[in-house]
Amino acid sequence: MIYEASALSITVFGIFVVAVLSLSFWLGSRAKSSRGYYAADGRVGWFVNGIAFAGDYLSAASFLGICGMIAFYGYDGFLYSIGYLAGWIVALFVIAEPVKRLGRYTLADALNSKFNSRGIKLVAAISTLVISLFYLVPQMVGAGALVKPLLGLPHWAGVTMVGVAVTVIVATAGMVGTTWVQLIKGSLLVLVCAVLVGLILDRGLSIPSTAIGSSEVQRLAKTPEGIVVNGAPLSRENQLDTRLRAEHGVGFGSVAQLPAGARATGPLGPIDYLKTFSNSTITVWKKSVESDGTTVLTPTERSGADLLLPGANPTFRGVRDDRVGSKLDFLSLMLALFLGTASLPHILIRYYTVKDAASARKSTVVGIGAIGAFYVLTLYLGLGAMTSGALDPTDSNMSAPLLAKTFGDGMFAVISAVAFTTVLGTVSGLILAGAGAVAHDLCTGVFRIELSDHEVVRVGKLASIGLGLVAIVLGILFEQMNVTFLVGWAFNVAASANLPALVMLLFWRRTTKEGIIAAMAVGLITSLGWILSSADTLEKVYGYSAVDSVRHALVPFSQPAIVTVPIGFLTLIVVSIATSRKPVH
């Protein structure tokens, strides 16, 4: 059964969590000062920091969300991988070394390095908190998705477990503990996924003896009352896979036809796997939402070649759609992914953990190598899940762990535990960034509260507890959303609010503090306003039908970066010119 815990899974999970928390407690004794708590005293080696970059960046969206999108829609999910990786080019060539030279602990330090402005501290802290919360939600959703099959617990239990574990990590060891958690997580994630891809290639592609497709399931509906298959209700959602496997011997997601009428290919190389997939016919599940809110999934056969082209996912319909709005939506998302990476607060603070600008550059190169290797693996993981016979068509976030389960409980336990550690590493970085914004930027920088070095650390720990509680609540409320889709929002806000200020501060001498404040405020407000007024938000958050969401949307497309990033640059230029004669304080 998909959602039945095993003793092996629980054991492996327990070992991972206990090891991580034990490491955190041990390292906590080494982080007494504020510099030690927020920046690990700047003593992290560049190679370790590079792998920690990967551990911080490769989040639940990267692992669970992208694999799920590829498994459900094909190449479209891989476009996220391309966008996420491309963003590191901006970080390497534009941001890395200058940010290290300018800052101490937080994004606000860098932006305020040439000014002594409470306004910059305030708007930068607000931006950091908003972006961190947007990014926290998908991580917590991913945690809940993992715990259901791993431990047999409900979604809220998984979210709560991650929230508590991460709060302990941040509150006890700060950046030192977070760095080592991210190092372990980044290394294990790439290694374990490489092993899993090796197993996928060794198994090759095959046609199952009995595939669950149009002959067995003409209509699978997910209603508020539960799952309905061909009009027959199932009493509990977790009986879905059990019943269909018992009747048909196979799960969802399968190859319908292989080239030359073959039944199985045997082991394949990486290139041959893609070629064979391209020449095959695959059974996929089309998802739609009816006017009464019922989610309906229907099987359909698609050519592999078509699935390896962009545009099958509604998010990327602009690739094939002739409408200008759809094309702008796609281009805007790609722009947000490209520009957002170098603007994420939890990524930027990692540059303060190394000793100098050269180390910042070298750690970025190491991070790009590890992250790039992982994103190549996601394509094979997603396609392997699509043809594994183990998909849960009601939950795209579980595609990778359920793929691992087809190779035995051992691989399932390891991949799920590593994925859970993935969530821990990313959430730790996000909460630490938010805690720094509260304690270092708001309390000491904006409100000018006199705090000793020890008190700054204590306030940061209290803030981390508060952020952990907020993350738990949001992770429970957003249970049904794909984690990659949610992360796209965070990238849009980061690119709109932070990037114009960072780039212009570094490369335009006439930048003023008023220009920075105005650009960040305008970028933050316009991007948030655009997202909250879009058709996607109306449908996926407010509960509008697909038709009504388009009719009532206040903006022509859902991804704002292509509009709001230029607005941020323009605002900074205009305001800076208008205030350039004012003396800098």
C-alpha cells in the first residue's frame, strides 16, 4: 500500500532526525556570539559552503515539486530546473563578491552599507520576512506530503514535526548547525538521487501486464467526501492505491506502447532512455476541476515526443498558445526564476559565512556544480515516476518517493528520509534569515533597541520560534498546492523587491537611500498585489472555478516579474535622480 508505514521506514527516518538534532545540539555550544550565531564567525570553508549552498537551495520544490511536475506533465517541470540553475549565473557574476564585501549578517547590511538609514533597514527586513514566509509554505507542504507515506501520519503531523525540528536546530546552533545540516543534506540528496537514476536506467522501460488506464478507470474524481472511481465511492482516500493494485496488479503511470512492438527494453543508457521514451506512447492523467469543486482525473495516451516538448502543463501554455498574455506569463516566470535566485535572503546570508570575497566566488562555483548535477537527475526521476506504475494521481508531490518504493522499502525509506532532511535544511536557512531580520535589522537597526551581543542572539532565537509557528500554520492551510508553483511566487517577489536595489547599489554611483527604499517598497507591493489578484491565486487559493478565476482576475496573467522588476528599476532611477543632491547621512 502507498500510505502504510513500515518498520524500516520509521527506523531510517528516526536515525536521520536524531542524528541531525544531535549534531545541532553539539554545534550549539560553539555559537555564542551574534557573529557566530548568524554567520558562523565567517569560518566556513568555501567547499563546505558551496555544498551547503546546494543543501539550502535544493528545497522541497526542487525535489518533490519538480519531480512531480515532470511525472505529470513531462518536460514542463524540467523548465523549472533550468530556470533555477540559470539564476546562479547572476549570483556568480553579479552578486557574490560585492555582497560579501558589503555585508555582515543580513541583506539589509549590504543595502545599508553606504548609508545609515533606518528606512532601508525597515523595508529590507519586511522584504526578507515576506519572501521567507512565501518560501516556507511549500517546504512545510512538502514535509506533510512526506510523512503520510513514511510514517502513516496525517499531513498536519508532518508539518508540525518539521516546524519543531527546525526551530530546535536554529534556536540551538544558528548558522553553524544550519550549515552542517545543509552540507549533509546536499551531499546525500545528490548521491541518493544518482543511485535512484541508476536503478531507473537499469530497469529501462516496459509495458505492464495490466495497466490502469481507460479500460479500468474512465473517471477518477476527488470530491470533498472522498475518492470516487467510475462512480463508486471509496470510504477513505488511502484505499485508492490498495483497491486498484489488488484488482489490477499495478498502479498509475505506465508505458502504453514501446518502439517496434517491444514489451520491455532492458537496461538503457541516459541518451537511449530519452530516445526510447520519445518514440513510445505513455498513459498520463489529465486533471480538471468541475464547477462544484470536484477534481476529475481521466487517463489519456500521449506520445513521448510530445511529453518531451514544453507546453503540456497549463502553467507553460504560453509556449504553445498564440495569445500574448499566455506568452508573457511564461516569459515572466522564467525571468523570475533567473533573477530571483540572487535575491533570496536565505541564499545571500550564506556569503557571510566565508572569510573573503574570493571564497564567496569559489563556493558559488561549487554550489552551481552540485545543483546542476541534481537538476539533470530530476528529468530522469520525473520520467521514471511517470512510467513506474506507482503514481498517486491525486498528489503530484509524492511522485519521487513512490518511484523509490518500486525498488523496495529500503530505497523508499532512504529517499523519503533524505527528502525530509532536504526540508529541514532549507527551512532552517529561511527561519535563520527571518530571525536575523527581526533581531538584527528591526530591533537594533530600526527601533534602535540597545541589545548586548548575547541579547541579539536571544532575540533571534525567540524570533525563530515565532517564525516556526507561523510556518506550521501556513503549511497546514496550503496542503493541496504543488510546492513548485508556490516557490515561483517567492522568486517573483524576491526578483521584484530585492534585485533592482542590489544591482543599482553595486553598479550605479548615483543610487540614493531614498531610491533604494522606494524601489524595494514598490517592488514588494506591486508583485504581491499582482500575485494576489491573478487568476491562478483566485483559483488555487480563493477557491474560484477556472472560468470564474479568469473572469474576475484583475491582471492579464499570473506571473508578475516581467512587469514588476522593470518598475522596481525605474522607481529607483527616478527617485535617486530626484534626491541625488541631498547629502548622504
